Amino acid sequence: MKTAVYPGSFDPVTYGHMDIAKRALKVFDKLIILISVNPNKAGLFTPEERVDMVKEVMKECIDKIEVIISNDLTVKQTETLDATHIIRGLRAVTDFEYEFQMTHANRVLNRDVDSIFFMTDHKYSFLSSNTVKEIAQFNGDLKKFVPKYVENKLKEKYQ
Ligand code: ADP
């Protein structure tokens, strides 16, 4: 069984993240979505809330995904979870430089773990969790960016 991990903050999950996860599931039998917790950066949603939202919006493929909270290095987690690859999404050239550094750093830590990049649908190529949070803060229309479930959670936060 081919397993990959898909790490990120998912604060909150967007259609962009979902697009990447679905593309990865065409290649891998199982995808472990790692909600990475940054101790120096409090997110808008708790890690548990993020897990709940990812599970809800990905429920049509729930038999092929697992969603877990991670406080460890992605490359270490990949090994521990018996996965072989790290999935990342690419939106624009601006993502490339950061991903380039991360991939090479990860390779130094463990040369057996490789990263695979998927390009999102062009309609999500500008979309990030930060953009979504900014729009939500000003009560903008979120329906093209996040599923209804996530939209409602954002509304609750900014009420
Ligand atoms: P962000 O906070 O930038 O939305 P995350 O840290 O949650 O992102 O990102 C996890 C992974 O998902 C990264 O590889 C990121 O490039 C990718 N990703 C996030 N949004 C999109 C999108 N709209 N299209 C493609 N990939 C995306």
C-alpha cells in the first residue's frame, strides 16, 4: 500500500487544499493529512477544530485518509507513519523558493523520503488560508473558497 503525508497548517482547510489532496489520492492508496502545530504561532482554529473541518470536508474519501495533529518534523513523521512521500501543493512561482529549501533540508535529514508537488487548479492558484481569514474578517463572500461547513466555522470565530 502506497502512503503519503500531506503536511500544512490547514487553518482553515480551503478548496485549494482539497484539490491537492484529491489529486494525491489518484496516485497514493492512503493520504495522511498532518495538521502541523507551530508552538510559536497560535492559529485562528485549534488543531482539533482543524482536524474536524478536514474530516468533514473530505468525508467522501474518508476511507482513504487519516487526519492527525503533528508536533514533530514532517520527515520524521513520514518515517514513523510508514509513508514514503511528502505531498505539497504549488500555487505560483512564489511557493517554489520555500518548497525548494524545505525539500533539500528534508533530503539531508532523510534521503529516502521524497516530496511530490501537485499544481492546483488555476482557479485556486491565488487561494490561501490567510486570504480566506481576511475575507471572513470583513464578512465577505466565501463560497468560492471554502465549503459551507468551514464558512460557518469562520463566521462563528469572527462574530
Ligand atoms: P496556507 O496557509 O498557505 O494556505 P498550508 O500551510 O496550510 O497553507 O499549506 C499546506 C500545503 O497546501 C502547502 O503545500 C501549500 O502550498 C498547499 N496549498 C495551500 N493552499 C493551496 C492552494 N490554493 N493551491 C495549492 N496548494 C495549496
